[in-house]
Amino acid sequence: MLKGKRILLVISGGIAAYKSLELIRRLRERGASVRCAMTKAAEQFVTPLSVSSLSGEKVSTDIFSLTDEAEMGHIELSRDADLVVVAPATANILARMAQGLADDMATTLLLATDKPILVAPAMNVRMWLHPATQRNVEQLKQDGVAFVGPNDGEMACGEYGPGRMAEPLEIVAAIEAQFGKPLPKHLMLVQPPPAQSLKGRKVIVTSGPTHEPIDPVRYIANRSSGKQGHAIAAALAARGAEVILVTGPVSLPDPPGVKTIHVEAARDMFSACFLNLPADAAIFAAAVADWRVAVEASQKLKKTSDTPPTLRLAENPDILRAIATTDAKRRPTLVVGFAAETENVVAYAKKKLASKGCDWIVANHVGEGSDTFGGDSNRVHLVRQDGVEDWPRMSKAEVAAQLADRIAAFFSESAPVVKLTKPKISKGRS
Ligand code: PMT
């Protein structure tokens, strides 16, 4: 797969730079050639001599070096590669990339290249979760930059949480994915498989829009892509749960390890959900149409008269409310609804929590410019009876992973009410 491929590896200055040495070895043993560029800070962690010895190539460090430029100019170097990989990518280099700065050899190459870029972030957990970094990550994703990691775990600084650079073999897998069939963007984070914390639990997840037929060719729909619901199904399955995904029409592949039921209209989704009870938990991420056309035309409506036809609407069944308020024998122990709001997000979500009879609401901002419907990231609040957690903007895969971890924590505690915990950014291993 990597035989004959030319990788330009940019090493920036983080403690994880030592892992880049192994990455070079792993790439070379697969037949790739690796040229490296290092930032000044990277030279504090690994020496250009070690990098050059392992890569078998000269290392580029100085944009103003006359010898480097004479041998191969930075523009040529940036174009000569098939793929540019930044590992480790510090908060600083992500910020400079997002800004389009070119103030050293590394960032100049990154700005000058016309090849795909894959980055493996590595930084302190608080730096990773900082809104500024998340903004930069979002910007880079919009610019088409692919990400691998970061992983959760204990960090060199003693803190615990997301921010560890992906392991060299995970980066190799992500590089191979760049040359083969690309991973779907919403599942782009390559993480080590999480513990089987939901083994033995059955969870129903709804996802995507519903299509409410007007006539045989027309329907009412919305802009849901299914990315959030599918990512949740994948995250639950990765934790060992038996997942039944009931999805409206989307153009995503079925998540691996998930039983996927494809439906069109709200009433089909309603039936599929009830047919799959009992379950331990049910997560309603679908954007179900509130209304359908009262009487579906059996033939295509013709544009004949002067006045356009009037569509009379009827209310669809509320799947979330029906399952949350069903008899105790069938009701899942944990029922999680979503709330898509354009204003007063938390206040409306609290009202929805009460009116729908569910246990948690994941409230997301869907106002103008939020890009939540159809986009790759989401900013949510987890609203529960005992409090609200405000999560920073994250990729939908990260929202899914956090939610799956909260669900696992819920089931691991004996009491049915979950203690409010902050996102995993505790000091040390607690
Ligand atoms: O699919 P993506 O492009 O990734 O976008 C994700 C999303 C924005 C669709 C998702 O995160 C989300 O917010 N889903 C719920 C959207 C919605 O319909 O919200 P609502 O506030 O209108 O409905 C509240 C809850 O009731 C939802 O859990 C919904 O699934 C449920 N509902 C609504 C109507 C109905 N007839 N039956 C239901 O079960």
C-alpha cells in the first residue's frame, strides 16, 4: 500500500516527537520514503541527526539555509511528496496552520503544498479542549486537513484526558487510509478501541431525517445527515453494546458492528423502535419530522390549475415521548432525547426534558452559521435533572465518544441517577 509513496513528515516541538522516530521506521519498512522538516522547538526534543539517520534523507530545518534551498527549494520539497504528515502537531503549529502563517520552514512547506495533509495532534488536555484550539481544528477540517487522534490517556505532564498523540501504527493506518478508500470524515478520529464498558447492554439509536411523502415522487424532509446519530451508534458498539440503529434516509455507510434498520417516514421509525424493545437505553438523535401530509396522494400531483395545491398536515407520533412514557416493563432504563434549538438552547432543553419524560437531553445549537445539521462538529449541553454540562465544540465523533462514556458510567453506577461529572480533564489518574 505504501510502497513507493513519498511522505513529507513535519515534526513540531512536543514531547511526543520521540514517537516520530518510530513512525519514520514504520513507514520505511512499508516501502515509503520519508523526508522530514523540523521546527526549531522540535530540535529541543529530537535531533536532526537522529531524524536524518532513520529517514536516510537530509532534514529541512531552516528556511534561510542557502545550501538547503540550493539542493531542493521549499516549494519543490512541498510538492514532491504524495502526502504531508504533521506529527506531532502542537497547539502552536495548528494555530499557525489555521492562520495560514509561513514563519519557518515547517509552516512554509505546509502553506506551499498542494498535497493532502494529515495531522496527529499532541498537547496538554486543557490546550486541546481550549476553544481557541478547537476553533483552529475546525478551521483546518474545513480546509480539508485530516486528523488522526488525539487519544485519551495519561500525559507526560501528569494530566489525564484527550491530547496524547496517536500511536505510530495508528498514524500509519491513517496514512494508508489516505491512499486507499478514505474513512468517512465523521469517523476520522482513529482511536484505540475503548474498554468494553457497555458489553451486555442493548441500545437503540435513531439517526438522520425522516422523509414524509407528499405523493410518489415528492416528500417533506430536513437537513439532517445522520452523522451525529451514526457516530453515536459506532461509539456505543465500540464499547461492546449491542446497537440497533434505526436510520432515516442518509448517504452514510452503515456503521461497523451495528444492526442497522433503514426507514423512510416517522411512522416507520416509530414501529422499528417499538419492535426492538426491550432495550437498556435508547438515544434519539434523529431529526424526526413533526408533521406529515395528512393524505398522501397516490399519483403524482399535477401542475394543472392556476392555484397551487394546499397541503394539509397531520402530526407525527412523538417517538421519544412515546418510549419515555411507555409502561415500566418496556421502558429502557435510560432514555436520551436530543433538542435542536436556535435560541435559549439550555432553557428550552430543560422544558423538553420535562415534557418528553426522558432522562437526559443532548441540546445542540442549530442556529444560523452553526453548521450542526450536516456538518462535522457539534456544540452540545448535556442536560440532566441534576445539572447541565457544557461541552466545547467538538467533532461529532468526539461528542459521540463522550456521550457513550457517560452512558457507560450511568450503567456502571448502582444508583439510577448519575452523579454530575466534568469532562475527563482530571489531574493525574483519578
Ligand atoms: O444528522 P446530523 O446532520 O449529524 O445533525 C445532527 C442533529 C442536529 C440532527 C442531531 O444532533 C439532533 O439534534 N437531533 C434531533 C433533532 C430534532 O428533531 O430535535 P427536536 O428538538 O425537534 O426534537 C426533540 C427530540 O424529539 C429529538 O430527540 C427527536 O429525535 C425527538 N422526536 C421529535 C419528533 C418526533 N415526532 N419524534 C421524536 O422522537
